[in-house]
Amino acid sequence: MKTKTVYKPTDGLVDRDLSYCPGCTHGIIHKLVGEVLSEKGLIDEAIGVASVGCSVMSYEFFNCDMQQAAHGRAPAVATGIKRVRPESAVFTYQGDGDLASIGMAEVVHAAHRGENMTVIFVNNAIYGMTGGQMAPTTLIDQKTTTSPTGRKKKGAGEPIRVSEMLATVPGATYLERVSVHDPKHMRKAKKAIEKAFDVQMNKQGFSMIEFISTCPINWGINPNDSLKWSVENMIPYFPLGVYKDSTKEDSNE
Amino acid sequence: MAKVLMKGNEAMALAAIKGGCDAFFGYPITPQNELPEYLSYHMEANNRIFVQAESEVAAINMVYGAAGSGARVLTSSSSPGIALKQEGISYLVGSELPAVIINVMRGGPGLGGIQPSQADYNQITRTGGNGDMKVLSFAPENLQETVDIVKESFDLADYYRNPVMIAVDGLIGQMMEPVDMDKPIRKINLPKKDWAATGESKKRGKRNKIVSLHLDPYKLEEHNLALQKKYDKMIENEQRYEMVNMDKNPEIVFVAYGSMARIARSAIEMLAEENIHVGMLRPISLFPYPQKAFDNLPKETKTLLTLEMSLGQMIQDVKIASNGKHNIEFYGRTGGVVPEAEEIVHKVKSILKEAKS
């Protein structure tokens, strides 16, 4: 009988178990990024920067050269890499605690300088690795281990919308927020990643794709309901869409 | 080659270019600003990388990224800025990445002041950042020595795969002296950087990962023991010092480095006019501390007078190196006050007077 391959794992990822909790969407996002790097023929010239948090071990998963950065510093590390390796495809992979709290300065200034790199930003509204503390992206009234009665605007402020904020930075070239809660949105998310790396390889400057993600363990909701929760609660506050696209304008160079 | 008259900070900047620095990442802070200012023009003119980062923290992490990609990288700062960089320096050590760090020291603690100081001694020689880490560090006393060490440091960083810090104070950064920029330095055979994450995994046939994380405590211990072997090698090979006036078998020997050693030289001359012969042991490497110099002190030497522009941070190392063989005295000024040679002369005389009574 003749067999036909209809699906195989991407060689953009190392063939091994991931360290993520069951039901977490990091696995899907890893796969999409790995597929894009592989399909665009970039995996052999890519340099990825792992951050601190759940994705700290991502240097074990992406099938390319990787460097592990201190908490929040991935865009600065990637700046150093890209400046000395301008032909490489350089990306960071960061969570919302890493990027939107401790590393806010680094991502804003990398965008501001128009660093020709791609940021993969995974927003699940909580600190996962450390056990479910409040993040800058935690929703109002959302319960975490450091907001046990729910996040209150007074004292903790309202959740930060990173894509909207970076859209005000002149140096940023391409910003899009996507979700991976169903196959339709996964396909859309993959297109966004493709666009981001195209922007970089065309030397058009800074690109960031923000993913609405889930954290079933620390949210205390099962994986399916977590996806539903993200659609019902996160997307209304963090609307999906393209927040900036200046690729049609003059190149940054 | 002909000597040129240069300001310390600019001479260090040019020395970095001559030493093969590929990239500079820094953030403004007094009293080192002429260094990045010089490089902002000259790095680009030499087809190399210059980035003014958004903070010291970002700058050292850019250094970490560029060094991980195989480049020869420099950052410069001053005491409070170096404190901010310590996390990144710890990552460089843990990931075994080469980098050169210039620290033009000023007074502290806190924002302190902008005048010359040596109060970073402990920050430099103990563990500035977290973990069992060491940074190869040098404290030159004049611009020629500074320039030579800056040039050599890029090779030493590559050789040991460890950051190297050059600690000068604001005095050396700001003063002008004639220097020969092309004085040859010792040649070191450098291994290929086959560990660097250059984005060439296919060509290389394997992925390179730059990482300081080892979750298994036994793996981390193994890693730290391997790092310790490198520190031991530095202790064996890189102890540097100068002995002054030891042929006079002096009873009192100054222990002083950097600008303090320059002032001590004046005190030695002033005392010699009164027929009091004092020697000087001048550490050039701070880590490794020059234990060998202490082992070679004349047997007539009874007192070591530690001189510092701080409240006495090196004195611990002097005590360890002397190992109870000498009477240890201290004189220092702090907060950016640069002592006069007369103050040191006065201190020597009071030690001699006390010894007689």
C-alpha cells in the first residue's frame, strides 16, 4: 500500500518533550514559530533568545542557535546579537512578566531604536513559572496568589496593553495581537509570525507578535475552559488585530 | 612609534579599537563620558558597532548578546553603573563569555560623588554579582600601562572565556599623558570560538546554546568547579605587580595601586630626601591578588602600610597575603578626596615614632 505523508513534526523544533504544563498554549506557539522558521528556510541561520519564566527552557526546544537572557533583558541581548550578526534571523520569546514588567524598558527601547528583530510575546495575564502571581497584564478582579481577592485598580492599576503602547513608538514597524484558541486563529497567528519575519528579513525593522495565551494550572481552570475564558475575558480587553504596519512607508534603513 | 598626548578616557577608547574591539555598548555616566563619546565616532569610522543603550542594565545585556555571538565587546561605566551591570557580569561569567569592562571609579555609596575613588575594590574583587564568580581585574597607574592592558584584555577575555575588568579612577580617566598606542603586547594563542551562537547551526553541524542555567544542583556544582579551575589558572598565570625600592631593604613598604600608587611614589621621594627609605608593592592585578609579591618581600620589611582612596577595602587582602608576617597599617581618604603625598609622609613618620617609643 502506498502511504502519503500528510503531517509531520516541524524540524523548526527539537524532537523532544516540552516542559510546559498540559493545556498551556506555549506548545502551539512554539510549533507555529518553529514551522515558520523552517518553512522560510531561516532555522539554520536563526538565533533565538530565551527569557525567564515558563519559556526559560525554550533554548532546548527551538532547533537553532539560542541564548538564554536574564529576566526581561531579551530585547537588549537580541540587540547585541543582531548588531554583530545583521544577516541572522534574530528573535526573542518572552512572557508577560518578563516583557511587560521587569523588561518593559528593554522592549520599548528596542522598538524605539527600530532594532531589526522579532519579538514573540506570550501574554497569559499571570506569572506562570513562579506559581501564579499578579502580572501587569492581569485583568481587573482576576485572582492570583498576590491578588487573592482579585486585582484592584486602586493600588495595582489597570492591565497594561503592550501592543497598543508600542504602536505609539515611532521606531516600531509591525505589531499584531493574535490568539491560538482555535484552528482558524492559529492559521491567522501563523500568518502574523510569517509577516514579522518577512519584515525582519527585508530589513524593515522591529516586529512583535503578541499572543493571547492561557495558564490552566495557575488560573485554576481546565484547558478547554481556559481557552473559553481567554476568549470571553482577555480578548475583549486585549483586542486582536494589527496595531502598527509601517512596511508600506519608507524603510527604516 | 611616536607618543601622542591623550586624555585617559580617550586613550582607553582608542586602545580598545587597537585591541580589536568589534562592538561597544554603554550608557553615559561621569567621569567616563569621553570614552563612549570618542567611540561613538571612531567605532563607526572603523566599521564597528557603537550603541548607546537605554541603561547600564541594557548595555551589559547587549554585551552579553554580542559576546555570545562571538564578537569582541566592550562596555564602560563608573561605580554605580558598574553596580547595575553586576547581574549581567554574573551571566557573562556563568555562560563563559568574554567581554571587557572599564570601570572609571568614583566615590560612593549611593550616588556618592563624581571625584576619583577606589571604593569599588570589594565590588571588583569579591563577587560583584550573584554566585561563585570571579572577574579578572587590573588596576593600572598610568596611561601607558592602561592602554597596554586595555589592548591585552580582549585577548585575555577570549583566552579565559571570562569578563575582564579594568579599574581606573576618575583621575586616570581625566588626566592627560603621552602614550605610545602601538606598543606591542604579548601574543596569546586564542582558541576558535566554536561555542558561539552565530546563527550557523547547519554549517557547524550542531546547535550552540549560550546558557547559565543548570537546574540539576550536581550539574551546577560541576560547572562551578570547572569555572573554579579557570580562576585557579588566573591565579597561577596572571598575578601582576611592581616592586619599588626593594633593593633598599625597606622597613616600611607601601601597598598601593592605581592613582594612589602615583601619590605614594611622590611620598617615597620626599622621604628619601630625609634619608628614610620606604618601598612599595604595587598590585597591578586585583584579582588575582599578587600573593607572589608578598612572598618576595625583603626579610627586613616589618610594616606594610596600605594606602587606598577608600576606608580600607584592600587591607583584607594585604592581611591574607602577609599571613601574619607583618605589622599592617592603613592610611586612606574617601568620598573622592585625593590625598596629598605629605599626608602619607606624616603617616610614615608617626609609625616610625611609635616604633621608637
